Amino acid sequence: MMKLIGICGYSGSGKTTLLKKLIVLLKSYNISLAVIKHSHHDMDIDTPGKDSYELRKSGAEQIIVACDNRWALIDETPSNKIDLADLANKFDTVDLVLVEGFKDEKMAKIVCYREANYKPLFYDEYTIAIATDHVLDINIKQLDINNALSIANFIKDNLTDK
């Protein structure tokens, strides 16, 4: 059964850097995984002037761009709010979906926190750990944000806990 774990934190807290390391480590444990990354901006993966871009801008609601090595589905959703569960269900062959961002979602999450970021610490009842660069005075599991191996082991153990 696929499991979701969020990697959340303010900009500059090290989410993407940590995720890049975690992906390599978790893959070495033969864990198949996917990533969903939240963007606060109106993102576009297609390039103006390319056929797929022009077809989409002409009014197609969905476009698949494909080659022998990969494919991508572009789905226009101008009046729909992002639904994390719906996005996660697009993955059908993975054990784990790592979710970057979506800190307000009701999912297990590891919060990245760096004191030098000068941002407040946030966590909720779904926070399973805080990856941090110093000891915090709270009663939540704390992991060294600079030790990706220990965080990968924590995630691996969490996959088999339930």
C-alpha cells in the first residue's frame, strides 16, 4: 500500500536539498517512490513555441508529451483547487510518495526547521518528526537535518510500522 510522507518547511529550510539525498538513499533500500512538489506560483512545464504548448493554448484540456524514455501529462485545472489525494492516486506503482510542501494537509510529515532561517517553527498533530539543525524544547521526534541517512532510516522504519 502506497504511503505519503510530507517534507515541509519554510523556504530556505532545506526541503529540496534533503529530498534529493533521501531519494537516493531510499532507492538504495529498494523503495519505489515518487515526488509531488507544491509550487506557490503559476507554473508551466511546457515551452512557448513548441507544438504541445500551442495545442494546449488552443484549448486542449489535457496534453500528453511522450518519448521512449518518459511521458508527461499536462492537465489544465483553472477552476480546481489542488487535491493532494487525487494527485497521489496518479501514482500506481510506488511504495512511497514524498510530498514537498502542502504543510496544511492531513498527512504524516517531517518538518524541516533551521534556526538561521528566522522563521517560526510550525507543526501539527500529523507531524511525525522535525528535521532540525539544533535541539528544540518540544516533545516531538527530532532528527538531524544534516544526517540524511538517519532520516531515510526513520522513513523506512515508518513505512513498515503500520
